[in-house]
Amino acid sequence: MSPIIAEIIGTAILILFGGGVVANVVLDKTKGNGSGWIVITWGWAMGVFVAVFAMGQFSGAHINPAVSIGLAVAGLFDWAMVVPYILAQTLGGFIGGVLVWLAYKDHFAVSENQELKLAIFSTGPAIRNYPANVLTEVIGTFILIYGVLYLASPGFVSMNGEMLSTIVIEGKDVGFGLGSLAALPVALLVLGIGLALGGPTGYAINPARDLGPRIAHALLPIPRKGGSDWAYSWVPVVGPAIGAVLAALLYLAF
């Protein structure tokens, strides 16, 4: 499978699970209505697990622009592949959002709360304070990327300098991917971030996870959906990008 296709599919899987569990919890007349934050964080973690487990062999299953950027800054992924991966991840996020809407279409129709409908597709702050919201996303994404970098223990490079666990595209090693990790530790890392740091902003920690589905929310014919909160949309893009770069720089420093 093409790594670009794999990133599209992997990110769509992530959003199908993650957006789907939010829909199950917040929309009216679902079987899981009102089941709470613990259910939501587990749903997102399982989305990461399935996406990484299924697509890691083809693309490394970054499924997150912050991961691609962080690995590139750390010298573990080819910069030439970063933009194609980000575009694929964003498209996958959009497709995942559409799939969630299709699965819960009747429940969107009977639900009135516009903010909760938007929350299925994208993140939003519990208290709107842009500097604080960005900082929360920076911290959460820093922990994600720094954890990913060390979850590959004992390391990425062998004693003779050869790269281990690389992605090969068209006969060329382009870098490291999450697929060489066990999928479960990555999923548990995301679960922990959601439980510990998800309260202020909903822990986007992934620009494609927010932007792709937000675009879907804006375009889909969802009854009484309200606006897509584009005024906030830059936070879950800029914050994770900064957090990824800082994590990679600290990794290089040691």
C-alpha cells in the first residue's frame, strides 16, 4: 500500500473511533449518552491503537502532523515527505468526520446542542484564553512526541550508525514511523494525555485530528449545527506544531 494512502486510512480510522465515541457520549438517544470523559479518552486511545496496528507496516502510521514534524526535526524522517504526509492526514481526518456523521446521522437530527455537535468534530476550550489554550496544547503534544521518541527504546540508530526501524519508500529509507513500535504503548500514552491534560482544551495534540473534521463540520448538512469556530481553529494547529519541535529539540540535546 502507498504510504500516503495508509496515512489517509489511518487518520480516518483514528477519527472514526475518536469522533465516534464523542458522538456516542454527547448526542441524544444514543446507547452511550452521558457515559463521560473516561469513555471518550478510551475511545480515542483505541483509535490510535487500531490505526497504528493496521497502517504502521505501510507508512509508519504517523496519523498526526505533529509526529511527522517532530520526527523530521529529530532527523528521523525525511523532510520531503512531511508535506505529503500532512495533506494525507488532513484528508483522512475529513473522511473520518464524514463517516462519523453518516453513522450518527439520525442522532444529529434529534440533538439540539450546537456546541456538542461541534465537539464531535473538533476541539474547543473549556475556558477561552488563547495563550493558555496554546500552552496546554504545547505541553500535551510535547509529552506525546517526547514519549514517542523514547518508546522506541533502545533507540533508532545502531552502534555502527545504521538507521533501525525505517520506512522505505521507492527503495529509499525516509525515516522512522510509529509502526515499528508496539501499538499498545502509543495508545496508552494518548490515553494518559487525555486523562491528565485533556480538561482545558480537549487535547487535540494533532492538527489533522482537528482541522480535517472541522472542515467536514463546516461542509456537512448537519441540522442546526451552528458555526465551526474558526476563530479557535489555529490553536490546535500552532500549539501541537510548537510542542513537537520542542520535544524533538530536547531529544536531540540529549
